[in-house]
Amino acid sequence: MSTTAKFTVKGALTRARIVEAAADLVLARGVGGTTLDDIRAGTATSKSQLFHYFPDGKRELVAAIASFQAERVLQAQRPFLDTLDTWEAWEGWRDAVIAHYESQPHWGCPIGTMASELIGSDPERAAEVAAHMDRWCGYLRAGLTRMRATGLLRPGADPGELALAIFASLQGGLLLTQTMRSIKPLRAALDAALTALRAEAA
Amino acid sequence: MSTTAKFTVKGALTRARIVEAAADLVLARGVGGTTLDDIRAGTATSKSQLFHYFPDGKRELVAAIASFQAERVLQAQRPFLDTLDTWEAWEGWRDAVIAHYESQPHWGCPIGTMASELIGSDPERAAEVAAHMDRWCGYLRAGLTRMRATGLLRPGADPGELALAIFASLQGGLLLTQTMRSIKPLRAALDAALTALRAEAA
DNA sequence: AGCAGATTGGACTGTGCAGTCCAGAGGGTT
DNA sequence: AACCCTCTGGACTGCACAGTCCAATCTGCT
């Protein structure tokens, strides 16, 4: 995290370049469908660089990609993500999410897709990815908790369950968006999720 | 489909045995994480049998597994799936879905997981899997269409969008159920989806 | 300048995997 | 019995891939 003494500026730059390009490749072809040689070719680097910056090989690279994608996707939801305690913020968030995924060359959620793929082949990496998803879902829950505290949600509402439900709609919508090659499912899913949320209004 | 003249009874049995065992392996470890040797070992068959019954190799086997899993998962939703035109039927369906996935040794949706994994590495197979998902979603839409016709849903409701939203909740709930190793997300997602559906009541 | 460590190139290794092939056993039809 | 087609066993091939290694170059520091 903070022990960055290992690389020079140039090195850190190269490392970042590798992660970013590799992230796109993995997003398009999946973890299993992307080889180190693909990444090597896509970044104009050599095998030794890959293992210089990621001594643990593909595993470590995959973990770095997951962090990078998580950061990117959370960033796309700012500033709404941090202030999901009004109805307006939720609407804004919904629009930001749709706009972000609509703009991506390849549809589908980088995080959810990786989690789903890795869970069967590399549970440890899958757990790391799942942690990013938890963090993400946590923002939703935090907003809902504040909404209940401020009386926007009825006292009996369960922020944890609601956050899970909304997050599930998001992930499922993205899954369908990917398989159907259309943004429609995501939009329908989020609209329905917010409708369900409104049903918990005070 | 109907041209079953290729195999004897014994052969068809062996083939079915392979598909069923392979389906479990793939469900647990993913397509990319399951090798033909794993399947060979798990079914006590030989390499030549695999290619005898699936001349196109792993691709054909994967397609067969997808069909098998689709059939199995649709079957678990009967009889509700065919009569989703009352509120009671939707409640029953919800319970049947949860009960089915709760009883599975490995959580997660066999179909959705395969679709997500294959889309990056084998688009043709992914399209086949997506077709199964469309069929599935079609049952939901058909029920909603009848509900609108009988006046249970308001005339302005869009059965297609609602079906997509509910199906997305289901798939997303299963994705989270898989990563979080708990049935809770699925239950929360389906409850919210049905709440949103009720909001469209006439 | 000269050293040490960071950085890079690319050939090489070992293995795990899908797919091939052939020889042989089983079983049913005449 | 003789025949043929289905079914089965398992060795073998070829390749793709993750990971290793060493030598060369660059960069910052003194």
C-alpha cells in the first residue's frame, strides 16, 4: 500500500501502464481468456518486466487489475456515491451508473465478471474481488442508513437488505446488458430497484 | 434434437452420464477451470468416449451442459413458471427459486455464470447460453403480459421491462449469493423485485 | 567517472491441456 | 457362425501457456 520504495518513477509508470492495458484486455476476454503474452503484446513490454513488477505472476497482476477497476468504477459514481442520503442523490447515482457503463466499449461489470469467473478457479483472488464489491455495496448501505436516521425511510426498513437488493439489480442488470448487448436491462433493473426503494419511504 | 439414430440405448446413457457429471464439475470450477481429464476422471470414461459422444470436443460438451442445466433450472420452477399470471403464482415462484438454489451444493446460477464466462472466450457458445436465458426470461414476460390483459397490471405497464428487471434481480442476487456464500442476497433481491412489481398493480 | 540497483529483452523450460489415433471389446442382426 | 457397427481404453501428438534465467542497458547517486 504505502511501501512504494521498490520502484522508481519510471518503474511505477510502466507498472501502471501494464495494469491499465491489461485491465482492458481482461475486461474484453476474461481472466482465463487473457494470456500473459496477450498482455505483453498489448503493452509493448517483455516477459521479464511482467514478472519484475508482479513477482507473483498472473495472480498478482489480476489482483492489481481488480483494484484498478474497482477504483475506476467507484470514481465514476462520484460524487453521488458518498451522499446517497436523499432521493435526488439516488436518481443522480442511477444516471451516473448508466452513463458510465453505456460509455464503456465492452459492456458488463469488470468487478462482477471477475468475481464470478475467479470463484471457481482462484478462490483467493475471488475473495479480494468480493471485498471490493462489499466496499461498493457498503456505500449504498451507508446512504440508506442515514436516510433512515433522517426519517426519509421508515424505521422498519433494513438498509442492509435494501442495499443488497439494489446492488443485485445493478449486477444482474449488467450481466444481462452484457449477454444481450443492450443497455436496456440495466436501466430496467435500476428503475425497478429504485421503485422498490421508494416503497420503503417513510 | 430428434435425430437420435446415432447412438444405442447404452450409448445414450453413457452420454447422459457424462453430461450430468460434467455439469456439476463446471458449476463448481467454471468452464475454463474444468479440463477434459477432470471430466474423464469424474465419470470413469476414456478420452475416446468423450470425443465419440461429442465430436466437436469441449465446445460441444459445454453446449450440452448448458442445455442440461437450463432444463434442470426451468424444471425446478414448475409449475409456477408456466402460470405466472397471478400474484400468488409469483410468490410461489419466488419460494421455488430460493428453495432450488438453496438446495444446490454450489451456489450461483449455472446459466448466468456460464454466459458471463463464455462471452469473453467463446462468443458462439455464449450466444447459445444467452438463448436459454432469453427463453427463461420469456416465461416471466408471458405471465406479466397475461396479467396486464386480465387487468391485474395497469395498462401502461411494460411486461418486457418488468420481466427484465425481475430477471436481473434474480441473476444479480445469485451472483452475490455466490460471492458472499449466503442465500440472503437472492432473497433480498427477489423480495425487492416483487415489491417493484406490485407497484405496477392496477 | 564509476558503482549499484532498477529496468528491459528475449530465449528457454516444463507442464498441462485439447484433440488424434488405433487397436480391441461388446452386442446385435442375418 | 460371420459380420458390422457401436463402444471403449489409453497411448501419443502438438501446442499454448506460465514462469525462469541471464545478459544487457538505463538511471540516479556519490
